[in-house]
Amino acid sequence: MSDYEQNNSEKSAISKTNFTEKNLPLDSAVSLGQSVIQTIDEAQCHCEHDREIPQVDLLTALTIRGVTFRNRIAMSPMCMYSAQDGFATDFHLVHLGSRAMGGAGLVVVEATAVTPEGRISPGDTGIWKDEHIEPLARIARFVEAQGSVPGIQLAHAGRKASCDSPWSGGRSLETTAEGGWPVVGPSPLPFDKGDPVPIALSKADIEQCINAWEAGTRRALIAGFKVIELHAAHGYLLHEFLSPISNHRNDDYGGSLENRMRFLLRVAERLRNIIPQQLPLFVRISATDWVDGGWDIEQSVVLSRRLKELGVDLIDVSSGGTTLDAKIPVAKGYQIPFARRIREETGICTGGVGLITDQQYADEIITSGEADIVFLGRELLREPYWAIKAQQFLGGEPTWPIQYGYAVKRRAK
């Protein structure tokens, strides 16, 4: 149960008090009734007060299930294209560990492929074999030792797999000689003109993918990750099944909204059944394709409600990625309204993401109730200590690593 659900439950219990069942003397009942009314009035006053001085802000701890995040600042999973045969390297340890030292409450390992064919590029991290566990466990241990919660995003790139690194042009690698492999998807529809035509997954193939996600999750848990996030956004495999643009199937996994959601819902259900009850399960979605006739916010609300019923704890709300034809109105906070709508209409926790750069705006997202966590990407690449600077900006005590803090604080004096 999230913090705000618990608060609402407690308020509901107060409001349902039945004095006539208590067999109290009339004057005592009146006194008790006046006391409860006063409590309700005080609660309402606090609500009015909170609009000016919120009790929950960017630096407030958040507990989801049995995991407590020291603040509402998360490092988004960002592909570094620097793994070797799926193995995380020293680069990943320093890259992720520095953001944990920098004060983030949650640090999420980049999209990590559950099958070798599910990688975006040959440099993606992987979790399709047991040998991948220890390098990832090293990262999880270090992140947790710095006071952050270690998370990992589990992914399959679908028809957008088998590409070169972005700094080499990002083109499709169509042959084994180039280091590529055949790509798969819901339907034989390439992402872009000239891209390889994906092999449509059979029902047996879908079962194998679900099994791969389960096996990858088990490995992630052994590695010590406390948050598992399913990647169902940005035009990758699970999103490809959701969107009518990329899914032209006519079986149980295509056509109606119910059918297009089936793959993701089955994966989420399977993972929730094996993840310990005290650990959260997140899902990243694209709230809209930004194209008429594609996936949209209305369908995202339905999906989020279904995911909550299955035990998913937070929707990490992004957008786009299915087609190159999308006209995306990129601007400060352009995706935050989607996070707010999903949060308000389903009651599930949400994460806000996209062009969040300054501490004041990030704080406003939390204090206004638009999201429960803010996910930062490029800004944390620019400034690993962004979270510590947010603490300073908002008047808190900076949580410097002890090896830094004594020197930094002494210099400040």
C-alpha cells in the first residue's frame, strides 16, 4: 500500500465511526462526536495548510511495499552500449555507482536483455545466462551500500533490435558478419524503411519470451536488485504488441485492446508471482504514440488499472518510440500530465520523466501530486551529484558520502 492510499484508508475509518453502536451516555456520545468532528476539521485545515507547505516533497522518503527510497529522485535506465556479450563492466559500476554516491534514491540499470536477440545493440547489458549475475550483483551491492535502492529494467527490443551503437550511426546490423541477428515482432512490419522485416512471433515464441523474462527476473533477484522494472515503452517488444501501429495480428494477441494487452499482462503476472511480496514491480510504458490511431492515454489508463490489479506498484510514464512519423511536442514537462492522469484515475503510483532538469520544477511535480517519483536521465549524465544539489537547494542537509562530507563541509565553513 502506498503512503497516500494508507492515509485515505485512515481518514475513511474516522468518517465511518458509528456512535450509536458504542452504547455511550448521551453527553459522552456528543463529546466524542465533537472530538471526531474537530479531528476532521483539523485534517481539513492541514490539507489547506499542505497546499502552501506540503508534507510530501522531492526529499521525502517513499515506501513501496517493503522498500524505502530515501527521496523521490530516480536515475532512469539509460543504455550505455558498453557491455561485452551482455556482461556489465567496470564502466557500468562507476557510471551507476557515482549516481548512488550522488544521492539518488533509486538507481536503475539500463534496459537489460532477457535474450541475446532482445538487445538493441551488441553492446547492451544482458541477463539471459547465469554468468551475467555476478557483474550485476557487484553493481547492486555498491549502489545499496551508498544508500540508494538498486533497480534493473528487463527488456526485449523486438523489431528495434540488432542496431549499431548510436555514436556509430545506429544503423541496422542486418548480417552476422556485421554482428547482427534476425529481429522479431508481433507482425512482419519493419520499424523504418530499409530495416529488416521482423519475424512474427508464434504463440510458442511468446511463451519462450515469457519464460525468458521469468528467468531473467530470478537472476536479477539473486543479484540483489530491490526493484524490477518491465520495459514496455519506446517501441520495443511489449510496446509493439500494445500499439495498433506495430501489431496487425488476428489471433489472441492482436486486434482488440484486451488482446493487445495480453502479452504484457501475462509477463507482469508471472513476474509478480515470483518477486517476493516485499519488493516492488514497476512497468515503464509509453503513454501515447503521438500518432492518430496508435496507442494513447485512454488505453494507457485501462492498462495501468489492469497492471495495478496484478500487483504492479508503479507506472513509469514515458511516451513515443513506435514510429518515426510521430510529432512530439517536446518541452519542459510534456509527459507529466500523462503521469498525473494515470495516478489520479487508477490510484497507482507513477513516475514522471522527460526534460526534468531543475530542482525547483522536480519538487513541484511531487508537491502538486503529479507523480510520486521523478526519473532523471540526461541531467544525471551532466551532473552525477544533482540529488545532493537538490538537497542544498531545498534547504535540506546534503547526504555527501562520508569520504567527501567531512572535507566539503569543513571547506564550506
